[in-house]
Amino acid sequence: MNKKQKNCLLIGIAVIVLMGIFPPNLHSRTGTRVGGGRGTYTYIAYDFIFDAGVVALSNLITQWVVVSAITGGLIIIFKDKKSKDD
């Protein structure tokens, strides 16, 4: 593994760890709708893991999969090209 690949891997791991520390959380709020009337809204916000309420696990897993795929793709792209003599 060359230096670019190692850097991509380390950055990918760091991003995944940060996503675990600040996961997406479901929050509910009651308020006035844009068109009028009152209602309860569910929205996603990112909070510190120990302050979190209900973690939106499907969103977190989706984020991890996307970052893993991008990291893997970058590692493949930055692979050293071998000469035909090897």
C-alpha cells in the first residue's frame, strides 16, 4: 500500500469514527406548518453520541457504506501501476 492509499484509508477511518461520535438523531417538534395549521414534525439532527436521543441507525449505516465505498474506490484508483516487466 502506497502513501496515497494509506492517507485515503486513514481519512476514511477518521470520517467513519466522527460519524459514530456525532450520529444522526431523530427529533420531533410541534409547530406551525408552512401552509398554516399545527403539526408534529420529525427531523434529523447530528448530536454528540452521549447527548443523543434516538439514533437514526439506517441513516448512519448508509453513511458508513457510502464512505467505505468511496474510500475503497480511492484506494483502487491510487494503486501503483506496475510495468509490463513485472
